[in-house]
Amino acid sequence: MIKLTGLFFSLLLSGSLFAQNSLLDQLNETDSDEKVVVTSTFKGYKLVNFETPKLVPKNHLNFIVAHRFGTIKNGIDDLFGLDYASTRLQFVYGLTDKINLSFSRSKFRKTYDFGAKYHIINQKKDGFPFTIAGHHLLGIDTSLDKDLLPGLEFSNRLRSTHQLIMASKINEKLSVEFVPTILHDGLVEVDEQDNLQYALGFGGRYLFTKRMGIVVDYGLHLNRASTSPYRNVFSIGYEIETGGHVFQLHFSNAQGMYENAFITQAGGNWSKRDVFFGFNISRIFNLKSKK
């Protein structure tokens, strides 16, 4: 466990330090160098579950409605899960062009999240191969009942996520990302499960047209307890970009839509059609006053 902890902190720290050194090197670059920055790595601020490095511009507000219905395995009995749904409402504000702040509320575990995402470095043509961003989330689980858990403390309700999002635009159609992740749950359901947990996220998008494509992401939970009933999360969807909207239709084996839920508590099983249909839709608003 100590070696694994050291490995993850080394990954996050070395990536951040390397990115900062690269940023310092860019201070003396000319304006012409800015033309080689790779843009539009992803259209959306999320793939399906995992964040992308895309940021909301300064003084803009992005409103994201994420909806995940019940399992489709019961068929027509509950209209393929449409009778049951979990919703996440998220607001993301561009404090600057490189710093975003967010707030969200999820029906799953009645959780409130406070988050920050920030830009570290851009991918450049024939240069640095990744766009890198950092992402942090602090969640409060309000579903825990103190009457059922007499020893419950406020710290047990807290959940946190820390991620380094590394993305690369391979060509005009294909973009991929890699997301080393550290999570902490104040209270875990499985006795043998560590509160401090580690995961690797993988994902990508392939465009069929300039505005439509397939998005996929997968989360590999590295220290899941052997007695855990949960599985690694896998999701696939279809993305449509229409001006100020990005709309996704998808299937996932996780019903929760914040990191500590979909990475550590994905309960569905693709081999048994125990998956959840859902959608993400985002709309961005310019809050800057017009003179």
C-alpha cells in the first residue's frame, strides 16, 4: 500500500512539476508560437463520466444536467429503467479562463459537491503532446442517517477526489485522455475497503462529423477490496454539439455521476445487461454585462 501511495503521488507531482517547468519555458516564446497550440481536443466538459481538460471561459456559467435512469435489465416491467432515475445538476463558473469553480447536487446519496478545475499546460503541434488540467472535488453525503449510525461524525460524510487530466488530440477525429485519480471516502461500505483509494481513468472521443461522435470512458479501480460487490466503470455514448449545447446519450454500469460514486460504486454488470441509460446536456451562458 505504501508503494502504491508513493507511486500515485509521484505521478501527480511529477506531472504537475513538469507542466510548470514547461510553462516557465513558454514565457519567452513569441506570439507566433501561440499559433501552434492545439485546440478543441474535446467538445464537452465531460466524456461520459470523467472530466475533460476543457474549461468554461471567464465570466461564463455552464449548466450541466446529467440524468441516469434505472437498469435496463428488467425490460418493459419498468420501461427499461425509465421509471427510476438519478439526476445531477451542476453549475460551473469561469473565474478566469484557466480556473473554474463548480457546485452540484446529486440525487445519488443526496450528495453536494464543491469543485475546482484549472488549466496547467496546452498541447502543441510538433511539441508538448498533452493538454493537462487539474481537478479537485469535495463532496458531502447527506443521505447517512445518524439514527442508524450512532457514531456518525461529519468527517464520515466527506468524500474527495483529486485528478490530473492528461489529454491528447491525435488527429482531427480522435482525442484520448488519461486520468490518474486519488479518492477518499469518509465512510466505506465494505469492511476491508481502504478509505484512501486509487484509480486510473481512460477515455476518448471519435468524431464522425465536425459535430457528432462516439465517446467512451473507463475507470480502473486499483485497490478495490476483494469482497467488494462493485465493478470497474465502463461507459459509452453518442455526443452531439449544437452551438452552445453539448448533448450526450449514453449507457454506463454506474448510476452515480460524481467521481467517488462512479469509480468506487459501479454496481451494474455489462455481461448481464445490468446497465443504465442516461444523458448529459450542457448549456453555457455569458454573464459578462454588455455595454
